[in-house]
Amino acid sequence: MRDSRDRIWTQSFTFDCEIPVVFCRLAILTAQTEPSQPTQLHNSPALFSVLALPYGFTNSVTVLLMPYLLRKNGTAVEQIATIVAIALLPSIWSFLWSPLADAGFRRRSWLIVSALGAGLAAAGAILGIHGSHLFLTALLFLMNAFGGLLSSTCGALLTAIPVSLQGRSAGWYQSGNLGGSAIGGGLVIWLGEHAPLPVVAMLVVAAMALPALVALFIEEAAPVRRAIGRQLAGLAHDLGEVFRARRTWLGLIFFLSPVGSAAIGNLISGVGQDYHASGNEVLWVTGIGGGLLSAFGSFVGGVVADRMNRMAAYALAGGFAAVFGAYLGLAHATPLTYAAGYSGYAIASGFGYAVATALVLDVVGNRRHAAASAYATLNATLNAPVTYMTWLDGVGYQRWGRPGLMATDAAANGVFGIILLLVAMFAGRHWRQRDESQRLQEPDDRNQYAKSLAGSA
């Protein structure tokens, strides 16, 4: 099959080819990135929207509830910023402990353990709001460490989904993450104002632990049980294969680009007054409304990622973000511009999140030993553009005000969207060539996987 594809590709460049070469290039963009796996061996993609809720709630507790409670308790803003910054460090470094999800327990068990651990750590931080800030920071750090492990575990389970459904599964997963963060953010602020701290702590534990019980409905292959030495050797072998693969280095061009960074979302609430938007308008546009629109964009992005080349879909996400960023910068500074422009940008952001996750799954493949570790490591690279684009957008605002911020973001997304589209056109054939390390499609491996999955049901 592979030789056949190579012959077709070679023949497209011959002098007497009836179809122009550019059509052959464009055909890559509409093709699926890999053949489909048997559809009978998969979990429902919608399950992942529920499994992502605890991860979304950890973000709400860290950046919304705790700053609100600390400020209400008289803590200085600069001290709150330090606490939150330290608490968020696991989002960058969680790949260091993600190998836990690749050894020992079933991954659905790690999901439940991680969600419960995050909930209990969050409850401890809420109840300790009047105590030591050092201890409170440590608890929030621990909560986000459990959240990172939960994310890695979900990523590992997503890699076992058939390739033809990975886009939709990624879309559902990001919909739950973004929607949970948006809805959870509004709820935790309301609870922090109207309910006593013990009630808030109890409800936060429930909000994180209960959705994780859906993991009991997840079917997965039985874990590989080996001596610790052989387990580590298998882990290192899988990771080595991932990072030696051409598609990994090709994927890093996408992951490290500004496309999909959604950096305007980190600053949009701070520029509401530039558009003469009221406090309530800012709250709804950037809070629950923006979060739900991002969740909708994720669902759409997941569907699209299953119907066209995922590299091309990633490039399109940059184009969509550039259009709405340009609108926010060039249109008259009115509340309507603020609401309409950011609503479109939020949908584009969700679209980009889903396609990025699907692309990471494409790179990782279906790994027996290092799925969580490889997913967490590559997923961490997606945080780099968020950081540098937020800084660049801030520089744009400092120099040229509101139009400068929006133009900086729109230009970065638009230019790199075109670059990535060209990469998808001219390097896509390398992506379509499966590495030897990703051959669960072969009959022997597929049958073994099927038996393992059937035995775990």
C-alpha cells in the first residue's frame, strides 16, 4: 500500500502527467492523515468532554476563585500574582510526572485518582485561605500537578481512538475543557460571594471528582505489566521513536508557531474600556459567553479535523484568528465591535485548540508504553506560543494602543497561517508516510490490540 502511494506521488511529477502538479499538492490537503482504524474498537468521543471538566475546573480555581478569595481576605495584588504564577508551573512541567500514567494502573484509574487528588488539594487551599500563604501555594501547585496528570492520561486514552475519530474526540475534549473552565469560572465566583468556605470546598471537590467517574465507562487495553527495568526501557524506546520521527519535527513547526495561541484572550478583558464596554459587557463577552463560544469552536474544529488534512486545518485556524483580530483592530472602537470581534476570535481559538490536539495525537500515534509521556511533552510545546504571543501583543499595545495589539496578533496568525498552509502542501507527503513505530494498523498488531481491548471490557 505504501509503495503504491509512493509510485502515485512520483508519477505526478512526470512530463506527460495529465493533472497539473499543483492539483496533486492540493489533493494532500483534503486527504485524511492516516487510514482509519476499525471503528468497532473505540470509546464514544463525547465521553471526553466530561472527562475534561475536572481539568477545566482546576484552571477556574487557580485563576478566578483563589485570586478573588485572597483579595477579599486583604492579600496584596502582587502577592496574589506570585501565588498564581507558582501554582500554574505544573502546566509547563507536568510531562515530568506523566510517565506515572504509562505504568501500573489502568489509565481510567489514574483519571479518577488525579481528579480526586486535585479536588482535595483545591478544598484544602480554599479552607486554608486565612492561613499560611506558603502552604496554600503548595496546595494549589499540587492541585495543578494532579490536573496535569489528568490531562496526560486523557491524552493517552485519546491516542487509542481510531484515527478517523480522533479529530472529533479532540474537539469534544477541548469543548469540555473550555466550557468547563467558562461555566466553572462563573459558578466559583458566585459561590465565593454567597456561600461559606466549607460549602465552596465541598462543591469544588464534587465538581472535580464526579465527572471523572465517567472513566468507569472507558474501555481500554490492559496495561503492560513488566519489571520496572523493562517498563522503563519500553518507555524510553517509545519516546525515542516519537522524537526520531520526521513527522514529530514537522509537527513542531506547527506547535511552536503563533497560530492557535489565542493570545488576545489573555488580554481582552483589560482592553474593554478601549471599546467603551461596561463591566457587565466585559464579564459576559470574555467570561461565560467567550468560553462557550470557544467550546463551540472546538467542536467544529474537531469535526473539520476528521474531514480534511489536519495540518491544513491548523493553518486555517490562523486565518480565522487573523480575520477577527484585524476586525478588532480596524473597526470603530464600540461595544458592538468588542462583542462581535471577540466572539468570532473565541470561536477561532476553540477551533485551533481542537485541531492542535488532533495534530498532537497524529504525531504520538498509538503507543503501548509512552502514550501519556509523549502526549504531555508535545502538548507542553503548545504553551510556548501562548507565552511569547501574549508578550508581543502587549508590546504592540504599548507602542500603538488597541490597534497595535490586534494588528500584532492578526499579522502573526495570518502570516504563519500562510506559511503553515505551504508546509502542508509541500511537505504533507512526509506526514502521510507512516513510521515503523506507528504500525498498529498492521494485522498482527491490530488483532492483538483488539483481543486486549475485548479482554478489558
